[in-house]
Amino acid sequence: MTIDDAPRDALRGGPRELLRWVATGAAVSRADLSRLSGLSPSTVSQRVEALISQGLLEEAGAGRSRGGRRPRQLAVPTGGAVVGAIDLGAHHARVGALDLSGRVVQARTLPVRIEDGPEAVLGALLAEVATLVGGDPAAGGGVVTGGLAPGALRGVGIGIPGPVQHSTGRIVSPSRMPGWNGFDVAAFCAGRVDVPVVVDNDANLMALGAHRTAHSELDHAVYIKAGTGIGSGVISSGRLHRGAQGSAGDISHCRVVADPAPPCTCGNAGCLEAVASGAALVTALREQGVPVSDLTGVIRLIDDGDRQATALARQAGRAVGEILAVVVNFFNPQVVAIGGRLADCEPLLASMRATLYERCLPLATQTLLIERVAAGQDVGITGAAHLVIDHVVAAA
Ligand SMILES: [Zn+2]
């Protein structure tokens, strides 16, 4: 399917889509945008002028003439980093500066002690964003970008490894994040930078980043993030589906049959997170007397073919497959992709795939793609950047 016949009439020709077509190279002129959107040239011109006046699009010289005046070419400004992005994990954070097309300009990984609490952790990460874009948030009350005109930073996107109430940007009952419950991330950050700050959970941002970079032609997709925790993000009709409060896709506390059912951080027992997350694998191996300290150690054991670790990985893969089978039967996606640090764990992936095929309706799996998220360690900050870019374009 090409973008020309994508069934997304509700989105068709909106400013976000116009910007995306230019950013991806699908369109280089107003005429291209008119053809792709089906909108009249005057409507396209109006929207393009609005995007240009907001600094979100720019004229980039004259294109090839097909008779008559040479059309002016359009481009997304790529003069420097204009969006800040933070992908917070349990032990590390990826921090990046990206341009308006969602391309990473600069990024680095920092160690994080999540138990230091939200003020300390987010304060340090915002300072790192400022460093990457060449400014200092402490100076002048806002982030000022060095190589760019002051105020050229358009926003900051933040991914949190726990449930985020979408309407408020507040964290609600996260596992393994002591001191973060109820914290208003958006308000805290808004007090430190003078640009919009948007917050979402890390699985949603992985879904957005992976969809925009690898599957933008597909309308229905499910992305599993399997690392220390486990969650998923859902793309429905081409858009991130958050549900009423922002908890859509949170599969971590779905019950899987496990005997004996291990206790979960939520107070129940036998949740997917308590069986199949990286944290669960560490706990289970320790209980079997294997001296392993973290997920890296678990992955090393699995790669080395350790019998106990491999058996646990297979059990985890079956558990993920069981929950995913329900999701696939219910939602009928075109692709299921798995990312996060456990995505490279072959025994887990093989069991997940087998269970999925066994438990799904043939019609649901006939053309279903099951794959790894390909975008690598920058997929989260890419999603965060797209979240901000969408927000800025909508506001414009
Ligand atoms: Zn639970």
C-alpha cells in the first residue's frame, strides 16, 4: 500500500501530514502536497504559509519547471537540533537533540538512579538536553539554543518507564519507581524550560518512533517493549491509541497462568510483568541460586546457552505470546514488533512467535508481520521528538 491510498481520511492533508510528507521526501512542492492530499492548491498554500510562518517549513529554492514558473521547493528546516528528547529507563536514559524531521542530531546515554527521585533525575536530564542543544536551562529561565536563533528549541518530549495519565502528564502507580507516584512531570519540566513539554510512557514512544521510521505505511500495529519492565504501544488507524486515560496497551498486569504464580509489584500474582519482564527473570534466576545481578547478566547467560536462563526465557516468551494472542485476535494488527533489551533474546522470541501462531485465528495471522523493532537505541527519543513535533504543529 502506498501513502496515496492510505485510508486515513481523517488525517489527510492536516498540517501534521503535510509536514510529514515534506520531512520524508514524499513531497517537495505545494503541487506534490496538493496531489497527495487531494486538497485544492489554495488550501494547501494556506496551510503551507502557516507552517512557514511558524518556522516549521521553509522555502528551499526553485524546483524543476513543467512549463511556466518554476515551483518553489519546500523543506523542513534542518539547520540544527530543535527538539529535545528524553527516554528514561530503569538504569539509563537516552537523551537527544533532533531536528524537525525527527532525525537525531546528537544523542547520548547517561546512567540514572531512578530512586534518587523525579526532581533530581529530571533536573539532570533537562540540563543534558540543554547541553546537547547548546544552552543552559539555568540561565535566563529557559533553554536557549547555541547555534540557532534564541528560542529555536521548539519543545521537549519525555518518555517515562511507567503509566502516565495523558491529560495531565502525571505518573500513576509506577512499578520500581519509588517517589515518582503522582509526580507531575509536565509541570515540573515546564518550570525549567520555556518550551512545551510533552510526556508519555516509554512503550508509547517506542511505538511512535518505530511506526514513523519503519511502518508509516501501515495503519494498525502493536509494539511490545520488553526490558526491565514490559509494556506495549498501539497504533490504530495510523495514530497512537492511548484510550481514555493513557493506559491503553499497558499489558504489564494482565494475568498469565503460572504455577506457582509469582507475586507482582501491583499486589496481585501471576501478572505478565512478574513472569516475563527482565526484572522477573533476574528474580527467578536468583531464587534458583544463580548469582545474577541485572538484566545484562541474564542476557549474557541466555546467549551462552545456560539451561536455567534459557528455560526461563522460553517461559517468558510463551507468557508474552499468550497475552499478545488475545491482543492480536481482538485488534487484528498488520504488524507486531518487539523492542527493548529482551528483543534480541532468541529463545524468548521463538516461544512468543510459536504461541502467537498457535493461539490466534488464522485470519488474524495470515498476513501478520512479526518482527523486531529495527530502529535501535534511538527509537524512544525519535518517538519523543515526533510527539513534540506533532504537538508544535497542532498548536501552530
Ligand atoms: Zn501486577
